Amino acid sequence: MIASLGLNINSTAVIIGAMFISPLMGPIIGMGLSVGIRDFELLKQSLKNYGVATLISVLTATLYFLLSPLSEARSELLARTSPPSTTCS
């Protein structure tokens, strides 16, 4: 929700701050730890938690953007949704 707000108000600082409190960080750290110590039960639990957290995050962002009064796409949102243009010389 915080990252969605940062995209809507065109604030890079809010977007970066949202990455620090992301609900996906716990499962990602759990996956890394489980691979490091070869604990496959922890890996299964972390993957399950990651899937649930991803689903909740996507649903929350979708709900936010559907209800948000701001409808114009800002530069921060556009920069993260379109591929960069590259030129070969």
C-alpha cells in the first residue's frame, strides 16, 4: 500500500522506504536461510508464505489503484511500467 502511494504521489523516497518494510522480506530471507542450511521444510514454508504475501500485496495494490482518486500516471509509475528505450550505435 505504501509503495502504491509513493507511485501515485511521485515520490522515490516513499517507494524506497516501502521496500524496507515489505511483507515479502521475511519469506525471502527464510528462503535464503533454508537454502543455506539445507532445511527443506523451512524452504517449503517460506515458499508458501511468499506466495500468500505476493497474493495479498497484488490484491492490496489493485484495490488501492481502483479506489484512488488520482488517475493520471506519474513519471515514477511510468518509469517502472515501460521498458527503457535503448539505442545501439
